[in-house]
Amino acid sequence: MNDKQFYEILPDGRYRFRVDHHTINDYNTCDRYFSLRHITDPADGMVWGSKTLNIKIALGSWWSSVMESFYNEMTFGTLPTDHHIYKFVTDAWSEHKMEDYASADDKTREVFDKFGGLDGGRLMALEYYEAFAKQHYSSWQIIGAELGFGWKDELPLGEDDKVVVYYGGKPDLVILDRAQNMIMPLDFKTKDSVPGNATLMYKPHPQTAGYIYAVNKMLDMMYGHNLTDAATRPLSPTKCIIMICARFRPTDKPRSGVRSPRFLPVYPQYSADEIEEWRQSVMEKCRRLRDSIERGVWTPRESACHLYYNGCVFRRVCSQPANIRQALLKSDFVKVEPWSPYNTEED
Ligand code: SF4
């Protein structure tokens, strides 16, 4: 099974899956969406992607890169300075070709201007720095930024007579909170503004449960049942951190009279039973996924068509009769490499 494959058929007829949060979430969202994004064309090994630049996704990727550099600096025992911040922001801005969005369509340009371009990026990073740098430097040990797990199938999720499932992923950060002696995964989420229901949005949530499952398993692998190490073993995580980051500066004069924060950490917490329930639900989804692949049936889920910022990217395909959908895909979309969390180059 190469890095681009997410499944193979074993000699005993079972399906061996490698899944991560994105794979499972896309299948959860809509079977047809999953087939367009993950089932490769046998002719070229590619899947369908959008031609349109998505500035909101790009800003999220840019911010993840800035944060990776920021916390990487701390792994070397250094508290980053303003000078570092400017460099991290500027380097990531070039890496993600953010200036391209300044000359895109009107809607994209509007978001670019509202964000404030590179200067807006610097301001966002400096505000984050003011809010958290010293606190995190003194209370956290950074275990790793963009630390991939499961790359070598070291995280078996389970198996039965239908499927053998391995899990993988890449949290933005894994930290040791010194006061709690607990290792926790952390993920950054960029939103236009911090939502009022932010504390409720990440549980239930497939990504948070999956990260907690994975970090627990990694701790077991590191410490096993060695009683000598047991005394120093950090506590198994029961929660993770979702750091919500607003793209746009909160207004100084909100109608409610309460200025919302630009950044808000939330801490979804799971019991061992809840994590086990999550594990079983992923197994069940993989059994259903096997069924979809075997029968080649990818049912549209209309309830998902209008989700997200602008609705599903494939709406104009699915809103047309079946006989012209292929032609529409070829004219309005591009072939892209399939998503893979299993990039062995990142060992
Ligand atoms: S438009 Fe709707 S049915 Fe079509 S792929 Fe998207 S979510 Fe699925």
C-alpha cells in the first residue's frame, strides 16, 4: 500500500484502511463528495479539486505555518522575539503565496483587504504573542509542532472480519502542560470571529477524540508497562486544546457591548468510554466505506450541500443531470493529487 492509497484488499478478502480525521469526515459529510475527493481515477491516479482559490483555507494554512515556526522556536528553549515573529509571518506569507489573493476575484479581494494583507498578518501574530507567548513558554514543554503520527501504521484502531483499520494524523502541536503533567494535542482553528458557541463546537468532534486516542496510544508505546518509567510518565490525556483564532480583528464597539476575544482556547474533554465509543464509530464508518467501495455506490447527501462558507464546491455538478456531470467536472474542476496523511517523507 503506497502513501497515496487509503485502502487495499488483503489476501483474506478484508479491507485494510488507513484513515485520518479528513478521510472519515469527508465520508461522514457526503458519500458522493468522498468519491470525488478520494476515489482516484484509475487512468491517472488523481481526484477532483476546485479551480477556485479559497483565501479562508489559505489563511488557515498560513497561520498554521506561523504557529509551527513560533512553537518550534520554543522547543529549542528560546522565547521568540518580535523579530522572530516578523520573520515567521513573512516567510509563511511567501510560502503560501498569499499575495496571489490580492489580485483574485472581488469576493476574495474583499477578504484579503478586510484581513489587512501582510500587515494584518503581522498584527495577528503580534497579538497572539502578547496574549500567550510568555504564559506558554513557562507552563508548557513543546513536544512537537506538526508532529505526524500513524505514518508507519503504528496506531491500529481495530479489526474484524470485514476491515483492518489504522489511524493517523498530524495535530498542529503536542505539548506537555507542566502544572497538570499532562500531554495534550492542540489544533488551531481559524474563523472569521470567535463564535459565541465556541466551547460547544468541538465535542462531539471526530478530530478531538482521534487526537486524544492517538496521544494516549503513543504514551503507552513510549512507556509501556515499565514500572521504572511509570513514576515519570505524564498523565494520559483526557482533553485536547482547540485554539480558535479570529481572522478579523473583533470590533471595538460591538452591539452587545462585550468585545469578543481574538483568540480563545477551548478544552474538549473525553472519558475513556467516550474515546472507545469514538473508536467503534470509526470502525463502523470503515465497514460502511468498504460497502460503498465494493458496490460503487456513492449516495449524495443533500443535507450537506449547503454547509460551509459557500456550500459544497461540487454543488454545480450535483445540481445537473447525471449525463452531463462528467463533462462539467472536466470543464470546471481540476485533477489534483489525492489527500494523504501518510507522507513518509515527513519521518
Ligand atoms: S453538492 Fe451535495 S451531494 Fe454533491 S458532493 Fe457536495 S455535498 Fe455531496
